[in-house]
Amino acid sequence: MNVLMKKAYNEALKAYEKLEVPVGAVIVKDGVIVAKAHNLREYKNSSLAHAEILCIEKACKKLKTWRLDDLEMYVTLEPCSMCAGAIIQSRLKKVYIGAKDEKNGCVGSLINMFDINTTHKVEYEYMDDCKECSEILTKFFKELRKSKK
């Protein structure tokens, strides 16, 4: 697993430990981490507290700009429509994705928002060597279903 995706995965582990859906993200500039975050929807009681959104907010605050033109994101799960839209609007250059989300993903699974003709094009790449990103999600939801019985 790529070193930067591993950092995003470590964020997903933090979410897992908090009983949050284990998704993590990091934003980098020239290979240096600018921001990192993990899902906090349960903790914050907010449907907006996805890893990608929180990470974008941190990067914008740190860099004092909403334009993240030359930055890249590593995220453990394919972004949903809200997160894909936020990524486009923040003008991230490229997104590296660890696992597909067949039910909610909007970078190729349900639709591909990055291919829509918008004023900003986001490059993206699925990383083939990130089986841990999907395995932690499978484990989390299996445990969640078991605990509800």
C-alpha cells in the first residue's frame, strides 16, 4: 500500500475505533500531508462529517484558501455525491481511491461526477494494492449487523 494511502487508512482505523464507518482521507501538496481526517458523523451528529469534507475544511483553514488547485487527496473509499461535489468545488487536482463503493460511490460506481463537464476537472485513480481499505469496511459492517441481533 502506498505510504500516503497508508496514512489515510490509519485515519480509517481511528474512525473504526470510534464505531464510525471506517473511512479516512489525507490531502497532500508535493507529497507532504496538509490535512487528515476520518468520518465523525456519529460523534458530531452531522451528516456532513464525512472524512473528505472534514479533510477539505482542515486544508482550507490551514492554507487560508478555498482553492486547493495543486493538492491531491488519498481516500480509503470512493467518494459519495456530496464528497465528490466538494472535491470538485475545492478544485483538488487528483484523488487516489482505495476501495469502490458500489452502493453510494459517485466516482464510477453509481455515476462518475468527475467525468461531468464542470469548470474544474478532477483526475482520479483507483489504487489496486489497497485491499485493507475494503476489508476494514466489510469487517465493520459485519460486526455492526452482529451487534444489532
